[in-house]
Amino acid sequence: MAVYETKKPTKDGRKYYFRIKYKDIFGVIHDYSSPKFKKRIDAVNEEAKYRIKISNQEICTNNVTFHQIFLEYKENISKKIKKQTMIKIENLYKHLKSIDDLRINDFNLQKYKQLRNYIESLNFSVRWSNKILGLLKALIKLSSKYYNTSETILKFIENFEDVNFSKKEMDFFTYEEYQKFDSVINDFDFHVFFEVLYFLGLRQGEAQALTWKDINFSKNEISINKTLTTKIKGENWTISAPKTKSSIRTLPMTKNIQNDLKTMFNKASKYKDFSNNWFVFGNTSPFKETTIQNKKNKYCDQGVGKRIRVHDFRHSCASLLINQGATIALVSKYLGHSNISITLNTYTHMYKSELENVTNILNNL
């Protein structure tokens, strides 16, 4: 046993610890000292657990499987990503189950071709198929880093390409179309919900997650600092951080939005159990995604005669700003994009008139 008693206990009386020297699979020697424990038996038990942990980690390089490395991959990223993102990764891995028990060093070109053909047979979108390949590459790289397994196969793994792919035309409502859409809304709360999407460019989850403490009427500001998802199995909804750090933003409210939100606040605050933690849209429970979709489709059909996605209200906001002369930098900040290149890649075609103006400037030199 390598349990020791320190001469200087901690303030709460912990004085026993264990120390272990061991060699990892690469031959590197480690000298580990544990935290201190109050009782010697606790230190003894923890030392035994640690020795088991070390022996489990000393997996023979030649025997490392995709299953083993996927478990380590999940452990590595679990504290860095959202719960819903982890679910997506697990769903991606389901399509790698055919190689789950395969040793990584046995994953050769023939087996890769078989896997690629299988993925292709699933008829997923090119984007989703490439996400599966991306996870595959990440596992191979992690295994190589931790267990020195071969990553030669990586040079053969190429993304799928869709030769018939053409970028989908972006849908949005012009201001006149939005007015027609809004004119048939017979539910005031949903009038305000879609108003916020259209004029503030919020993502659906950002709007669903808004609470009354995010609304500052005295400063005429609305704070976007979280998002909501209903896609996690077993949970009615989940609140998490926004998509990116840049998504955290504070926007000024238009007069109409401010007045409409005041009307909603005055109505909600009359309830005896009202709290500023209540959702702006839904009070104690946020608007359901299915209800939002059904309402949106109904108002689209009755008012405009064409349907756009809920996310297209965000595109509509960008279009409105651009048509009113907003710079690409301002649009990027307003929408909370992580960098201006995202805004450029998404909305460059809307700046066609600006490009023509540049040509006119140069012609007039």
C-alpha cells in the first residue's frame, strides 16, 4: 500500500493520501498524488479504485475498438457541448454501428468502402452524410492521439458531393407580405411573437426562451441570452446558452414592439403567482413548437398565400434591414452572427445593388 499521513492536515482534518508511480502505454512515467482524506481506509479504497482505472486505461493499442474510442470521445466533449448536441452526435454514431466492435487498426480501405456504400444507401442529405464521415474521422484521430493507432485511412476518406446540388432560393417575407400575414392574426400574443421574429430577427428558440426579466422597458431594450429546445427526449423543454457567444446580444425595441410587450406584461402581471421568470410567450410554459408551426401555416395560407419557415422570419428581418440601407456589419451584429463572413455568405446576393453602386463609383473616377 502506498498510503501516507501528512504532517500538516487540512483545516477540516484530512491528512491521509496515496501516491502511485505508473507507466502509461507510451512508456511515460507518471507520479500521482491523491487529494487528502480524513480516514486511512478512505485513502486505501481510493487507491484501489485508481489502480483499476489505470489498468483499464492501459488498453493494448492493437485492440482499441471504435466502441471504446467513442465512449472516450463522448467523455471528452460532454462538458464542452450542449445536451442536444450530444444527442445529435449519438444519432450520427448509430450509422457507424456496423464497425462498433471493429478494432481501429483493422479498419482498412475495403471496410471503409463498405461503410461508405452503406451510408450512401441511406439516402441522407449530403450534409448529414458528411457529418457521419466527420465523426468517423474524429474517432480515428482521437484513437491515434491516445493509443497511437494508425490513421493512414484518413487520406482515403473524402466528403460526399452532390453533383445535382443547387443552393435553395432563400424564402422571406417582404414588408408588404408581412403586413398581409399579420393582418389575419387573431391571437394578440402570437401577433407579438411573430412581430419579434420579423423585426428583431430572433431565432425561434431565442424567442421561446425570453422571460420578463429579459425585457427592460425603462431602457427600451430586450436581452437575448439563452435559447430553448423541445427536441430532447423525456423533457418538455430545455433552456441552454445561445448558439454562439455572439448570439448573446441586447437590442433596442421598436415602439410597436415595446407597446405590445407592455400590453402583454400588464395582462400577465395580474396573476397572483406572476414572476419575472415567467416566459414572455406562454407565461408558465413556453409556446409549443407544434403550436407555433400550426399558427404560422394558418396565417401564411390565409394572409399571403405562401408559406415560409419560422426561421425565414429571421431572413426576412435581414432582407428588411439590407433594403433599408443597413451595412453588412450592422446586420451581422443585429442577428448575432459569430462572424461577419456568415452574414456575407448568407446574404451577399441581397447586396447586389450595393455592388452595382461600387461599379458606378469606379466608372465615375
